Amino acid sequence: MQKALTLLSFFICPLLCSGQSTSLQKLEHADSLFEVKKYTESFEIYDYLLEAEKNSSPAMLLKMAFIREGLGDYSGALYYLNTYYLKTAERRVLRKMEEMAGKRGLEGYAFTDFDFFLTNFYKYYNLIIYVLLAFSILMLALVYRLKIQLNQSPIVPAIFILISLTALFYTLNFGRDYHRAIVGASDTYLMSGPSAGSEVVDILEKGHRLSYSSKEDVWVKVKWKDNTVYIKEDKLRYLHF
């Protein structure tokens, strides 16, 4: 078994390292293009790393936001700034987004203390997972000691195990859901129901940030000025951390 694992790692590790090395080389190349103000070429590489390879850094996202803002694409700039904020929880980025959105009359960028708490949760997501897992293992060991070695009731640590495993299950399955999206196209219709035959509630320009809850076919249920409306899914850019 040990030999099989060693052999497997012999083949897999070079592939993983090669992939990481290639991404790093692309990032360095894009950064060099950015430094000499070849923004279009650098953005294409950044966009590939983000969308195709799901690989990004806060510095890269800031550069992408800078490029889109320079091109007048404020919807794109807000998207990358918001993604940057989800990674860093920096309040100065909130002020930048609020300022940019306010100048253009864009809705959905009023952040609350709960939003700040939620972003910090995303920032320390992996640490939270490790802490919950370690705590569950610790409580399991305590249950074993109380029950088997000391012949005592393990009810209290068993309850803590149940709580921590429930929290771990929820965090792993639902904890990454942000439920925010940015309108990515101008003249986007908000409908009263999930069909093209429904009443038009409003027509939005790109850049507004919406909270969404569920999908029905190609329609997404969103909140707009305290009303529940529907929008075509292809008009949204989902925010992920």
C-alpha cells in the first residue's frame, strides 16, 4: 500500500507542481505587461486565470478593477472590487465601491455591519473549517476517555460533537453561498414573475448589485427596492469568494 501511494505521488506531484508553476508564470507575465501599461493584454491573462483556472490573488483583482474602471466599465470594476473585498474584508474597498456606485446611481452597495461580519467569515473560511474539525476530534477523544477508560457519562462532549458536526456540515455545504450578483448588461428587465409574459417592473442599467434567493428555469428571484422580482440569469454576474 505504501509503495502504491509513493508511486502515485511520484506521478501526481509533478503534474500539480507543473500546473502551479504555469499559473505563476502567466501571472508574472501579466504583471509585467501591467507595469508597462499594456492593460488590455494583461487583463486577458488575468481573466483567464480567474475564470478558467479559478486562480486569483487580491493584488490581481485590484489590477483588474483598475483596468475596467479606466475603460469606463464600472460594472466590471465593481465586480472585481467586490470579489477583492470578499477575500480581504478591507473597509477602504467598501468606501471605494460606495463612492463609485453613488456617482452613477447604482443600488445595492449599502453595506451593513452584518455584511462586514459575513465577509470576515469568508476571509477565515478555511480556518473555521479546521477549527470545527479539530474540535470535533477533540470531543470524540474525550467521549472515548469518559466512556471507555473512566466509565463516566459522555453526554456533554457528545452534545458538543453534535453541535460542531452540524456547524461543519452547514459550513461545508452552504457556507460559501454569498447570494449577491451584479447586473452585467444594460436595459435589463425586471419582471413580476418568472416568464417573459409577466409585467415589467423596472429596467436596469448594468452595475446594480442584487440579492438573489432561488432560480426557476432561466429566471432568478431577486430583491429590488424591497420587492421580489425576476431577472434573466444570463444578465447577472454572480459574486463568489
